[in-house]
Amino acid sequence: MTKCGECKPLQMASISLSEEEIWAAVEVLRSGALRQGKQCDAFEAEFAAFVGAQYAVASANGSAALHLAYMAFLNPGDEVLVPAFTFIATGSMVTVAGGRPVICDVDPETFLIDLADAERRVTPRTRAISPVHLFGNPCAIDAVQAFAARHNLRIVWDAAQAHGARFHGRDVGSSGDFAAYSFYPSKNMFVGEGGMTCTNNKEFEHRMRYMRSHGQTGKYLHTMLGLNYRMTDVEAAIGRKQLHRLDDMLATRRRNAAILNEGLSGIPGIFPQRLTPGGEHAWHQYCVLVDETVFGRDRDGLAAKLQEDGIATGVHYPRGLHQQPVFQELYGYEPLPVTERLACQILALPVHHGLEDGDVSRIVDVVASVRS
């Protein structure tokens, strides 16, 4: 077994810009036209075409992309079903938009929203459901759509981690009322900060465009409340170039995930996220559950051993939304057993497109050595 001093460190993300992306940003800086403009317009059109949506609205970040979606249709007090196992913005942006997130448990293997649990939480005030394609694993879109149709709900897909994910051959950004993306540095596709909300509804597209710029529908004419959620042309120029190489980056992530799946499948006590049948995972994160009773060491012990060997790990997420103090103060606490178990056992391993085959095999070897 090689020691960490003999191996290059393996980080959790690869966030270096290509030379082409750097020069695209430089050209915008030289032009002096830095605010939202022609580059943003082009980025929106190209991203919508890539995912198969009719419209795409660029914004300042992924949280803004969600907030714009919720603002486009929620009324005060409306309820939105959200999974407990996700980043806080999925739920907090509902609250900021005047609604109430109703927090649901998740499936123990896919880590995605449990529709049976969501069914029990539907009330006359339920207006929408916001499923998360967590870590890039697409939800069963047909099942969610049937659920939403049965209860007359809007769907806000949280696709912040799912650039390029597909379900039955269709990009996840092409389905439903809204699909919100993030371009944060750790994501598969990044611009620094930035977001995008896709929709097939012209009315929603108009509302989001106006709301991202203080509700301005004409020069110094404000006909609705809004915020400054605009993306800069510098970020959009980087995004346009990144979009051109997204397929290649995804192909590498999928190859890396396949190596991890094969190598870890024979290690007792290590359980990778189960792929949704019919889905193509985008592998923003590669997460496993560590069952201490079978593996012989807990999640934190495995993470420490990997760190000794120069392999970074992450915990996404150490608590569910229902365990966040802000939500407990606002809405109280109800135990969600699956989410709470995941939070204790989950560990993210490097899977990004900057890794080589030997790097991925090394991760498998170190995990295997811990149990042996």
C-alpha cells in the first residue's frame, strides 16, 4: 500500500478553468460590458437548447434560481413538499418566498424524496412539490408527475447538482414547470456563482425575468416586487464555454463512478447510492453509506483513514432539513428516521473529471484496506 506522501492528493472537486474559458472572461472584461447583456442572452438560449426546455432564465446563484421559481406562483402560506435530505436552499427559499416547506423523508437507497411519505403530508394548502435530483441521481420523473397531477401540484425540480442528468433519455431540465440549476464552483458545470431556471411556461418565464431585476418592466417602471438577481456577462461567457465541454466532463465522471461501483461492490458494509431505474446519473457527488456493524469502522473513521492517504472526502449532509435549528424554530421537529440514518452514515468520495483511472482505483484500494 502506498503512503500519502508518495501519492498526489485527491481533492473532492476539480474547479480549474480551461484556457478558452479564461479568455472568454477576459474578452468581456476588456469590453467593459460587464452586467447582464448579450452573453447572458446567448447563455440562456444555449442552455435551454441543451436541456430541451423552451426557456431559461439566468440568475445570480442557485438559491436565486429556486427563489425565482417559487416567487413566480406561490401565495403566502402555500405549502411545498420538499425532501429532508438536501441543501437548505430547497426549503429555505420556500420560506423566503412566503410559503411553508413541508419536510418529507427520503428513500434509503436512492436518497430521493419518498413519495409515500409525501402523500401522507398533503393538505388543502399544498401547492407544489420540489423533488431534488440529489448528487445528480435523477428522480423517477414519471412517478413524480403522476403524483403532482393527482394532487394538482406545481413541480419545482431542484436540479442544482444534476447538469446533464437524464431520465428515460430526456434531460431532467426539460420536464415540469421549473428546473433550477446552480453553477457554484463545486458543481459539474461552474461559473463562480450563478444559477439558471428552466421552464416551458411563457408566463412564468416573463415573471422570473422581471423579478430578477427589481420587477422592472420598463425603464424605471416597476410593476411587481423583485430583487437584483442578475447574472454578469463575465459569468455567462464562462458558462457558454463550459457548456461546450459538459458532455466530456460527464463522460469522465460516469467512467469514474463505474470503476468505483465495481470496486466497492464487493466490500461488505459499503453501500453506494442506488441509481434510479431508467436514469443517467450526472455524478456531482459519489456517495456511499458506511454501515459500521458490517464494515467494522464508522463513517468518520473511514474518512480519517482516507485523509491519511491523501484522499479528501465530504459529508453531504450531516443533518436533515428538519434538524436545522432555523426550521425547528419555525416549524417544530418531527423525526424522519431514514434521513437521520443517512446523515450519520453518508460519505462522499472523489469522482470528478480531474481524476485518472489510477486515482479512482487507489480510492477503492484504500477503502478495502481499512476493512481488511
